[in-house]
Amino acid sequence: QVQLVESGGGLVQPGGSLRLSCAASGSIFGIAEMGWYRQGPGKERALVARVTSGGNTYYATSVKGRFTISRDNAKNMVYLQMNSLKPEDTAVYYCRGTDAGRDYWGQGTQVTVSS
């Protein structure tokens, strides 16, 4: 069973940048999709970005052009580079790995965008 642990969250000012990391205890090589989700105050958990094993990416409209997701299968790591952060980006960010018959979630890392 793969375990995911997020890190890199914190407090950042609007317009700033932050890089989140997701470390897997097991191999993510065979996991079809790795993604980042977030849940802001009073909101439902929503998809932020995902990347397939083949490198194809998808981004939520709200983060297009600002966020970049990447995966390093050799290091069992997934990253989310966040630029031009806005207060609306404030949320707990979760790493997720999913494939046929498998669904892994991290515990989340807090990102707060405030001046």
C-alpha cells in the first residue's frame, strides 16, 4: 500500500510563490494519475491539477497559467509549483494517487495566502 505525505505548505503573501511536495512511501510508477486537490474554508474538496503516467496534465480553470504539476517516478515524488498566489488559493492541499482499484490520499498541507 502506498502512503502519501505532503509538505511545503505555509503562509505566503498574495502574488508570492510556493512549491508543494508529495512523497510516496512506495512506487508511483504504475499509478495512472497523480493529482493535487484542495479544500478551502467552507468549500468542498476540488481538483486542482493532475498528471498521468504518460505526462499529460490537466488544470482547474482557476489555476491555469499559475500552477504547474509534475511527477518524478524515479524519486516517487509529485510536485505542485504555485505562482501568483491569490487569497482564494487558501486551502488544505491534498496529494492523491489513483488507478484501477487503487485510491491513495495524503493527510494534507495548509496553504494560507494573506497579507
